[in-house]
Amino acid sequence: MTRLTKPNKRDVKKSTNPPASTTVAISFDETVPPEVVVATLGKLTYRELQGIAKESGLKASGTKADLIARLA
């Protein structure tokens, strides 16, 4: 009889695939009111906001509210 055991951590191969990236194209001109910008950014996920912050050369850590404040 074969005994089934739980695999060891070293035997389990971790996925090397990077998380699926989503390209978000957002451009705001000076005529868009700030509250609309904040509302639009608020609809994005945390990871999307991080990507936009990194692309903009801004700090990409902190809470979602922190990222929105930096990007707005």
C-alpha cells in the first residue's frame, strides 16, 4: 500500500510567471476638475495605481489613498 504524503516545500515548484500586467492609459488635461480625476483613479485597482505611479516616476508604495493623492 502506498502512503500519500504532503509534498515538501522544496519539492513544490513555484510559478515563475509574472502576474498579468494591465496597461491603463489615462491622460488628464488641465480642464478636468480634480474631483473627477480622483473619482476616476479611485475606480482603478491598487496594482494598476502602482504601475501608473512607477511609470510616472513617483513612489509606488503606500495605501491606495496615498497613491491616488500622489497621482492626482
